[in-house]
Amino acid sequence: MSASRSSGIADAIGPEEGPENGGPGGAPGSGTPAGPAPGPPLLAALLDGMDAAFCAFDAHGTVTHWNREAERVLGWSAAEAVGRSGFAGWAVRRADAGDVQRRLMAVMDTPGRQVHEFALLCKSGGRVLVRTQSSAVRGADGTPAGVYCAFSEVHARIDLERSIALSEALFEDMSWGVVLVDVDLRPTVVNSYAARALGAGRTAPLGRPLGELILRGAEELEGALQHVLAEGAPPAPADLWVTLRTAEGERRRCWRSGFLRLASPLAEEPVPLGVGWMFQDVTDARLAEQEADRLRFRSNQLHRAARQAAGCEDPLEAATSSLDYALAGFADHVVVDLLCGERLVRAAGTPAEGPGPCLLVSGGSIPVRYRAGHPALQAVERTGTVRASARAGAGEEWAAGHQWPRDAAHALCAVLQSRGRTLGVVTFLRAASRSAFERPDAMYAESVAVRVGSAVDLARLTGRLDGVPGPREA
């Protein structure tokens, strides 16, 4: 081996230590420990700052470099390692030393890097399985001058690979949406599930404010993300209701969301990198739960109303009592109009100025002059339920034109019937702050109307409504 080739490792990596550069050490192969000589501060800082253990050999197989991570893994200091001939007898069992040395040094005659796994000896006497990546070091003339080798404990490497594999799976095959959000609350990575949920591709949401993707509910989401950045992850997932802007219009969804604060593992103190937001669309399940809860509550209200009505001597009191139970959580106002020949007269209702019980009109029923096309008149004509809502911006004008309380914005008219005859109409009203009546609401109103209609019919039979002419045939 030429002198230039034997000293090339020091030239390529740096004249840090070694017998050729005034460093310690006996003859190559002697196995005499030698301490490192002072070398370039930059090189020493780079080697000791590496996360991986690092060592280097010259062309003869003598250890020339040994960093602090190598010392941490195996326990041998640089002073004990540098100058030794290979790993035989101290870092590798003698029975394995020949094979380890041959495989490490073979890289000098092979292009690229080679990966091996070896069982190395610790200074304490234990053994540790490491994975190495080795490559040839070229001298000034381009000929191999030695080998450098980076190694880490296999279990640490496996943990890293497992973490990488988990990350890849989260962003490809996960059945939850995964979004990485930076400290400015803008998405940086979006997996396939999240892209579909947001109605966009995987790159379109990147760097955009959440308010551009979510029509309503973005403020609550951003508040949750800011809390995670400041205080850490919440103890349990939470449901977030959002409204998305899509090509088909608005779409309301419920996302079961969990959050993780992301911090850099390389900093001495945790430095926030953003938030990992994971969510799953649970809209169908939550709507089903809400509907089940609503049906359970309404069924209980009907049961309580029936028991209350059974204890009333006056049928009209039973009717108003049933309406009081029906109003809870269902509507803000209710009015009862009874048929008087071909006209409707106001028989009972809740106070127009605010919440209150349904009461009979004092002094007797009052005729109401509904205009043609009024929902109550439509319900009588169709002998069925009619729903109506004020147009946007109509305000109190719509309610006043229909002779309803001024805050009314949504109406549901259910016809009162008994013994095959139409008796009148019960109208439930909601304010603009509430949603419009839907088909399940109409079914509930019809159930209430059956009870009220029976009570009104009984009141006629008992003479309680002598001042109101009889009903017409249905």
C-alpha cells in the first residue's frame, strides 16, 4: 500500500488524529489504545454533533475517528478507540472479527454505500446489535484511502423506520382525516381522506386559511388549534360541526376531531411546529343520535300531556295543557283557530309579546280575517299539514301579514279533526333564530293535533263551545 493511500483517510476526513499526523498510537494492528490529538474544531464539532455514531478507518483498518455518539452506544471513548486496528478483541468478539473487518473494508473496492448489521461489544461487556452504513473514502488521487462508517442501534433504527412507516400510512391509507397545520393555522399536509372531506385535492388546501375551506365553523376549529398550540392536546376527541362550501351548495358535516401538538425533537426546549389534526366524519351517526333523542323526548312529552289531560275536567283546559307540553323544545308560539261556518276564529294561543302558556281567548273567540292563500286556510282546504317560512329579509312584515306574533318566521299548520270532521287548525310558530319546520316536525304536530282535536270535539259535545257553530264534514 503506498504512503499516499495510507494517509489519504486523514486528508479526506481531516487531520484530526492518527499516527501519521503526530497523533497517538502504536503500530497498526498492535491493539494499543491511543488518544486523539487536537484536530480542527469544526470537524470535531461536526462529528460530535451527529445523531448517528461515527467511526473511520484508514486503508490498513486502523480506527482514525470516533465520535461521542459512538462512545454513548458502546461505552468506548475516543481515547480508547482511535489507533486500534479494527474492532477485534474489544468492540467485536475475536471469532467474529475477521468477518466484520472483511465486510467493512470491502466497501473500498465497491461503489456506493453498503448496509450491514453486526453485534458489537460494549465496554461494559454486553452486546448491542447495530446497523451500519459504510462507504469508501477517496484520496486526492481518487483511490480508496479508507472507510467511514455510521452506525446506530438496530432497535433505534427500527423505531425510526416504524415512525416513518406510520407517517406514510397516516397520509395514504388512514380511515381518518389527517391534516398537519403550521403555527399560522394553515394546512401543510393533507391526507386523502381529509382532501375528500374538504372537497378539494391534496395540494389545493395547502397554505390557505381554513376560512376559505370552511364556510361556517372555521372560528371554532381555529380556536381549538390555538388552544392546542398554547396548552397542549385536549384529553379526549370532540365533535366539531362545520358547513362546507361545495359546487352543489352548502354541506353541513360533523367531524369527530382529535389534536396533537407537534414539537421539534431536535431542540433543547420543545419548539412548536404546528398541530396534527385528525378527524372522522360522524355526521350520519350524530344525526341519528339527535333524531333518536328528539323522538324519545317528544314521546315522553306526549305521554306526560296525556296524563295531564286525563285529570282535567274541562276539555279545553286539556287541549291547552297538551299544547303547553308540545311547545317545549318544539316551537316558540302556538295559536288555535276553530272553524265557525266558513270562517276561522281565534280560540286560544300563547302571548304574542313573549313566551307563556297557551290560554283561551278572554271574552270568547275572535274572528280572524286571513287573506287567501294563508297557510291555515290551506291546511283546512287540504285537510293536511302545511309548512311555511318567511323569505329572507321579510322581518316582522311577514308575521304581521299573517296575523301572528311579530317574531314568527316559520309556521307549521296542522288541521284539527275528530269523528271525520274538520274542527279547525293549530299553528306552531318559530322565530327566525331557529330552523324551519321539517317533515319529522310535521308528524309530531299531527300527533298533537289529534289530541287537541279530540278535546275540542268533547268541548262541543259538552256545550263548552256553545258560542262557536259546529264543524264541517272532513
